[in-house]
Amino acid sequence: MSKIRFLILLFTISVNLCYAQLSPKELSSLKNDLVKAVDDSKLTDSLFVKLNKLSGKTALTTAYLGTLEALKAKHAWSPYNKIKYVKASQKAMQQAVNMDKENLEIRFMRFSIEHFTPSFLGFSKNLSIDRKQIVKHYQHGNFGSADQALIKNVAKFMVESKRCTPEEVKVLKKYV
């Protein structure tokens, strides 16, 4: 999957993640900054600090923080720091899943992070569980507050990940 598609997915997710806690102006700024954060470590750090200061974090905000931790791992130079950030990302994502087990966006964020994490590190233990949960949402048409763009982008990512069974691909392709 290309970097652009990944950015679009993160951008689309960000819209739904922080809406309840950010003003429309802040949300607009976050949308623009998120795309840049994939290639900008300082922006990743500042977004993380900003979101971490929010009180009463929702499951989605927690997942978003976990996604930013994964981006911090991407930007880190030191292998030690990369592992440290991946572990922090995993912890945040598990906390988010525990807070809202049925949330499509949270499951997808964790799936995408683990998909891009080298498997030899042993940090991709939830791929199968999350894949099955995501496909279940598509089988039942249960998308919660996800908008049509997110539904389409998640389905497309899942198919392109080549981690789905042929039966799962059939279900997902109905939404691509």
C-alpha cells in the first residue's frame, strides 16, 4: 500500500477520533497536521503532547495516541527507542480496545500498526483477532459512527494487505 493511501486512512480516522474533544478549528488543524506528521517527527511529537493533555480521554483518543506512538517509532533513529515506542503504542492500543472492544476504527488502527511492524519483532500478535473483528463489522454492516469514506478506505486497506482469506476479501470488496 502506498504511503499516500496510508496517509489518507490516518487522515480519515483522525476526523472521527477527536471530534468530540476538539473544536472545529482544532480539528481542521489536526487534519492538516496529521498528513505532515507521517514524515515530520517534531509534528508527531507536538500532536502527541497536545492530545495527551486532553482530559477524559475516550477510547478513540487513546487509540489515536497509540497511533502517534507508532509514528514516533517510525521516526526514531535508535533501535532501542523504536522498540520503546512500539511497546507504548501496543499498550495504548490494547487499552483502547479494552475500553471499546467493538469499535471498528480502533481495531483497524491496531491492525494497520501491526501490519506495518516487522513480524520478526513479535509485536503483531493481534492481526488475526483484529482482522476477524473488522470483517465481522462488514458482514453485519455495523460501522458505528464511521463515515462512508472511512468504511471504503478500511475495506480497501484490508484487501490490499493480503492478510484476509478469500471469503473475507469477498465481504470487503462489496464496500470498495
